[in-house]
Amino acid sequence: MNKTLLLILFAALIVGAAFLAISRDWQAPMVKLTDAAYVNHSVIAAATDNRGLGEICYYLDGEIDGQSCVNTAGATSYELTVDLSELVDGAHEVCVVVEDANPYFPNRVNQCQSYVLDKVAPKAVLESATRYMQRGGGAAVFVSTPERETNIRLTVGDHQFRFVSNEEGTRHFAVFAHPHDVEVADFKPMVEIEDLAGNIRRLLIGTVTKDRTFSKDILNIPHAFIEKKSLEMLNKEGAGKEAFLEMNRTTRIENRAKIKTLLSSAQSREPLWNGAFYRNLGAPKAQHAEHRTYLLDKVEIDQQTHYGIDIAGLAKMPIKAANDGVVIFAEYLGIYGNCVIIDHGGHVYTMYAHLSQMDVSPGQTVSNGQDLGRSGNTGMAGGDHLHYATYINDIPVEPSEWFDPAWLQTRIDDIYKDFKSAE
Ligand SMILES: [Zn+2]
């Protein structure tokens, strides 16, 4: 009697344990649907289960009878693409039902999400653009996007130029460049307008560009220059080719990377300039995008490109802001020495390098002709001169264009005027 009871109890325990083993070790599968309000062709359901998945089914707009299923064959993760491309644009609900592979007590998860299906690329109109430009120079474009919330960008190959947009986000103005190292045949400035669903409209800007040559120079580097600049720039006693290359290559790359980061992340401002840019006084000493070969003891040791122009006037002469703007940088920066950068809005910047003295600080508003400091020979400068550069976004461009009132009016300001007046 007691024995039978014990046996029954024992059997019940085994069955119970087996039941727990099969059911409790199986956790419900996890499923994640595309996390976006707008989609343009499909939704992805990503399902996972650490002990394996069973069937995954989906149905649209509540029509559970019309559901489609796939067998995942016990995979621990599976991505199901729910194709919506046959549906009409508008609001739709996507539901997925995911089972795990438990043969006796499958766990089931049901998840639904609503989307707005939009398969149409946003409307965009290229309202006006500069007609002619030159390699190494600048131009402007005005685009309108009458419809919905969009993201607009301008690309030239791998380079990006940012827009300034009106409050409604329907009108957009950008200054862009033909970078000096892009061949005329490869110069295809493109505006891309992307809507919330990911549809992209592409507009090719028809600005005609003209090829040009850039100057070349050969520089003899005195040993005394390397020793002096090693102390100043690297804070160590250096001499010869290695010390020179550390400054002219490594430091140059670091300094340019810092400027690129600063300019490509600077806040977006409407153009602040007012008329032609002021050219500081002095004789022109080097041109923009000049190719330089460096000789040490008559042997070639390096080649670099010079971005900007050199102007030599009186020693320690006052250096003036080329136009209205906001100072965004004023500190010692390697090859550039004491360096001031002004943001003129519209993603246009000017740089003043090798200064002996800086009288402005970041955040300060400056006006055309205002003193920024004094010229000098800090950084990679042999003698007192101003290194002056103009940037469109993070691309250095030909500064002399901006000194010319007729060029500025017809190539940039007329386009900006259209942007401001078009209603
Ligand atoms: Zn220079």
C-alpha cells in the first residue's frame, strides 16, 4: 500500500520535472519591427530566440486570414522582410506573429505597428544657381522643396556642402566649391533631397566650370629655420630632414584635420557678409593651391599644397577682418601659428595665420575692417607675413574671388537675393 503510493508520487514527480524542463526553459521569442514612422517599400521584422524559432507569420491592415508564413527551421535569429511595395501610399498596419521551436508548448509573440507608406520622391526645384565658376573657386545654389519635411545636402564627389534653410524648411541656399584637386570632368555638384520615408530626389547643378592651372614653387629650407621652428612648434631641439618632415607632414595633417572638424561642425548661420571681402594690404607672395617642392641642401625632401594666399606688408602690421562675422577660433595651431578663423555665415570662413598677436576671442562678433591682431611669423613662416585662406564648408577656395565686388554680386549674392525674396 505504502509502496504503491510512493511509486505514484515518484512517477508524478518525474512527469512534473519533465514538463518543467520542456516548458520553462523556453522563453518567448523577441521581435523588433522597423522603428520609423515613414517607410518607402518594406518593413523588417527581426526575430530572435535563444533556443530556436518556429514559424513567423505576418498580415497587413488587420487581415489575419490573409497572413503569409515562413518556417525558420529552428534558426536563433531571422529577419523577415515585409514587402509593402504593392500597397497604395498611406497609413498601413503591419502585424507579425512569431513562434519559438518548442515542439509541445510553442511560445507565441504578436506585435503590430503602424506606418505611413510613401513611395514618391520629394518634389524639389532648382530655382537658381551660379552659371559659371572656375576650378578652385566658389558658386551658389538656391533650391526649393515645397512639400514635406526633407533633408537636403549638396555633394561634390566625397565632399559635402551644407545648406542654410528658411524657418519652414522649404527654401535652401548653399555656397559650394569646385575643389582644386577635382578634375573638371569629375565635377558633378549634386543636390540630394531625402524625405522622411527615405525617398531621394537628385538634382544635378548645371554650373559650368572652367579649368585652370595652379602655380608651382620651389622652397630652399635653411637649417636654422628647422632648428628654430622645432623649438617653437614641437617644443624640442630638432634638426635635419626628420624634424622638418614631422612639422611639414605630421603636424600639417593634424592641423588640417582640426580645421576640417571645426568648420564642418560649425553652427549654421545665414550669410553675415556685406559687400566685397577686404584684402589686407601687402604684396602677394604665394597663390592659392600652389604646389610646393621643399629642398634641403639642394635635395628634394617633401611636396605639399599651399591652401590660401600669402600677403607680406609691414612687419607686425594690423590685420583686419575681411568681412562681418563671428570669430570661431583664435589660438596657436601648429604650422599656422597664432591663427584666427571667422565664420561669415552661409558656411563661408576666412583664416588669418602666423599672427604675432591676437586681439579677438571665439564668440566675438567682428565687422569688416576690424582689427584682429598683428602679422608675424609664428608657425611655418620664415618671415613676417599674413597667410589668408577662404573656406567654403571645409574646402579651401580661391580667396581673390571674394575680393571682387562684381564676382561676389553675380556669382553669390544674386543667388542669395533670390533665396531671400522667393515667396
Ligand atoms: Zn601661406
